[in-house]
Amino acid sequence: MKASAFDYVRAKTTAEACALLTEYGPDVRLLAGGQSLLPAMSLRLASPGMSIGIGRIGRIGGPDAIEVRGKVLRIGALARHQTVLRDARVVEHVPLLTEALRHVAHPAIRTRGTAGGNLAGNYCRCTGYHTIVDAIVTTAAAGRRAGG
């Protein structure tokens, strides 16, 4: 099956992506790696009228960054699975996520799929992100440090 017709625009900055989201409203989908949205569109499980490409938005400290700030590990929404999997800071701070990512699809998918795509989409292929986010929220709500 083929996806139904849709318009596409590539945002160059986060600000431009936000402006486009506002302009096009609820019938828009963000597209970065495309590993979840494009198959869903091909099966007609998703039929956005507009798709905004955000996969090339990135800069040091930007949405594709992985950073440690104090005791907090920040993984940007555009960080690719393979990048997260290989990052020493992730291995050190959240080894369970690294282990989960080893079981996501195959290398071709891991080089394209993004953290944000898994958290924001309804077509999740890596429940590892959801599990880790749930664990962090639960331990934070209980006043405990994750992993400790």
C-alpha cells in the first residue's frame, strides 16, 4: 500500500518547526527518522495532511544532543538510537536503556530512529524509552534517585 498524498516541508530551525506546527494545526506530523511514521502512513494507519521534516535540525547542545548536567542525563528528541546506544554517558548513567536499545530492530533502523519518535509517536518500536521514563518519573515522585 502507498501513503495517501501529503505535503512536506523541511524546517531549518526549532523556531521554524514550532511556527509551522502552529500554522498547520492538528493535521500535521513531525518527521525525523521516519521509522515509525512512514510505515504507519504506508499502511494508512496515519494520514497527515502535512509532514514537517525536523531530522536535520541540530547543533551542539541542540535537540540531537546527549548531555550530562549534574545528576541529570539529557537525551535530545532527535538523538538517534545508535548514537544513544554507543554514548558512554548513557552507558554510565542509564545502563538499562543501553541494554534495551540493543534489542531494537536492526542496525539500519537504529541509525535512523530517534528517541523523540519513540516517545511522541503511537507506533513505538522501542518500549525501553517508555520504561526508563516511567522509572525516572516514579522514582522522582517517590523522592529517590534512579538506580540508587
